[in-house]
Amino acid sequence: MAYTVRPARFDEYDQLPEIERSAAQRFAAQAMPEIAAGEPTDATFIGAVGALGGVFVAATEPDDVPIGFILVGLLDRAAHIYEISVREEHGRRGLGRQLIDEASRFAGAEGVSALTLATFRHIPWNGPFYQRLGFRYLEQAEWTPALFILRQHEIESGLSVDQRAFMRFDTE
């Protein structure tokens, strides 16, 4: 099957939570059922990212149905990846890499030379995957003010932050 990565259309935003739910099912196999059962990204937040950042989808060809997405926006002089999800049945086909490449292009167009994200260290398609793409783990001394705020939000959301990390990819 062929895919294309492109900006999401506003009328596709309501499809993204279902994509995220599908992708989250992989966490159940990692003894993280709370992630698999968690609420997807809020539609209002997706709209805010669309208005001030980038919402990109991976879509099937030729029918152009979104099966993956990435939310990226500016945060403390970097392009921060808020969410990346690919439907489980379309996983492991390079779509995550293509979506991150699109986020990197977004960063360049916005005049920033870094991507950041928060992820689980031990989940193969999280921390280890991003490391293979060139991301590096950030020490707490390297966190920006917004990353501290994001960490507090993760704590308040009940995430197991001892397994979480921030990562950065310098595009230059």
C-alpha cells in the first residue's frame, strides 16, 4: 500500500482521536493498559495546534484516508511533537519516520533548528525508535521552562514519569 504525508484538512481533525486510540492499543502488550484505555488528545487542542502549528497526516493512496498523524508546534525555540500516532494495522511501515520528517520540515519553515518530544524510555517504538532517528535524551539541566510545565502536566495526568523522558533532535 502506498501512503502520502500532507497537512491535515480541518474536516479530518475529528478522525485523529480514533487513529490515536488504535495506536494506543500497542501499550496493552507492554503492561500499560492505562495508556491503551486513556483518552485521546482533546479535539480543542488539536484545533489549537492546527491554528498555530502543524497537523499533518499520513494517508492511504489513492483513497486519501488518514491513518496516521503528527501534532507539532513551537515551544521554547524548538518544534515540539505533542503527539504522533499511526493506526495499529499500518504500523511498522516507516510512517512514523515520514511524519517526523514532516515535523522537521515544519521546524525549518518556522526558523527553528530542533525538534523535542516527551516519550517512554523503555517502549521499543518510543525512546529506542527516536534514538535510531537521531534524537538524544535530555538531562533535566537541559530542559526548557515549557518542558518543566509539560512534566508537571504529565504528573497531574497520572503518567508514570519515572519511565518518561524528553528528547531532542537538532536539525542542523
